[in-house]
Amino acid sequence: MDLPIVDTHVHLWDTHLLRYPWLDDVPSLNRPFLPADYRIGCGPVEVEKVVLVQAQVESAQFMKEAEWVSLLAREQCIRIAGLVPWAPLEEGERARPALEVLAGDPLVKGIRRIIQNEPDPEFCLRPDFVRGVQALSDYGLHFELCIDQPQMAAAIRLVEKCPTVRFILDHIGKPHIAERALQPWSGELRVLAGFPNVWCKMSGLVTEADHAHWTRDDLRPYIEHVLECFGFERVMFGSDWPVVTLAATYPAWVETLEWALSGCAQEDVSRLFRENAIGFYRLE
């Protein structure tokens, strides 16, 4: 890359400090991943700013995670320019005290309450959850949609119910790339992109592909469809580091996306890798 990028999807965690239950099933990631590890992982890629996204800490520790990241930003890593913590949005109006505390930290830009792990495909349509998401606009916060593809239909209805909230779709909605499936994801993504308050994060593609055997050509149809739906005005780059390392190195993912954008205007490439993120996350 001939420009410094803004990485909108980085996870850091310290397994000696906080508890991350999901890591019990992913031994290769079940250790601390800290700013120094991220700098090494980036390799030759120049990263100007980073947005840290909650790492699915044990729910009772969500406020401790946010406090820990704020401490990292102040003391260890000046590139951390934004934080998207977890919050108990399913509590509806009762989530407001937590949202008020989190929004008081200028580093906090939005909330991610993961939906993908919920067995109920319509979990995000429960009345209290909808009210919790609707409350975000009162605090100047957006909501990050982290869903599996079968939950896309419900996510569309959630967005319909929250016209004053800005949304980011994480990991392009997690289509089944390993099976080379485009439908129903492609049609539902087009519907979701029809809402002007929804943006899309170009992240997580390699981990939805065959980890050991994916190729650039496997990813290209999905990248092209995202750009067809959202344009270059509402997409942004995310590494999903260190989860990305299950299937690729950080530089390999950057190079793959840059390859897929070859022939595009440099202005558009810069929007995807940098300008859109600065604007959306208010990183100036």
C-alpha cells in the first residue's frame, strides 16, 4: 500500500487479566494478544489508526474490558483511536446507565452486542433488544451488526425499526464462502445496503473461506458484490486481527484486497482503506 491505512476491526485481549470463554475452543488464539503483537502482525503494512472492537469477554467483565482498552490507548498505543465495546442492549431501557458510562469515554464510538452466537434467528427483534439499539442514537453511538448469514433477514427488520441509528455490518454478513454460496446472502445484502444508515466492513472474508486452501478468486465475487451494493462511499477496511491469522497473515489479507481493487480509482481505494473510517468513526 502506498498510503497509511485505518484498521477498523482489531481485537486485543489479555487472557491473564480477563476471561474470554470462546477462546477455550480456539487454542491457537488462547493467549494474550497485545499492541506489540499487533505491530509485529502488521508486517510492512503502515497502519495510521486503529479501532478496537470488543473481543467477547465474559459479559460480566464488559466494563473492565472497555477500561483496559482505554488504558492501553493512553499508555501503550497512540494508534488506538476508537473503541467499540459490548453493552447489554437486550436489557432495553435498563441498558441506559451502562451506555451513559461508556459514552462518557471519548474513545468509545459505538456498541457491538454480538448476535451471531444466539440460537434464536430472530433474537435481535426481541422488543427489549430493539429498544436497546434504538437508545444508541441518544448517546451518539452506532451499532455494529455481527451476524451469521441466516440472521440477515432479521437484521434487515432491526434496521427498519431503528432509522435514527447508524449501523455497520461486520465481516460483510459472513456469507458461506467456503461453500462458494452467494445466495441468499447477495440478495439480502442488496436490501440491507438500501438503507442509507447502513455501512459495511470489508473484513472477515478469509475466515469464512476454506482456511487452508482459499484463493484470491474465491473472495473476489464477494468483494465485488459488496462494492456493487454499497459503493465506495459506505465501505471500510478491517483486518479482524488476530482472528484473521486462522486463515492468513495480516499482509496477505491487505494484499488480496488491494489486488481485488486493482484498476479502481486511487481515490476510491483511499476511501475504503482510510477516509471512510475516519469520517464514520470520527477519528479526526
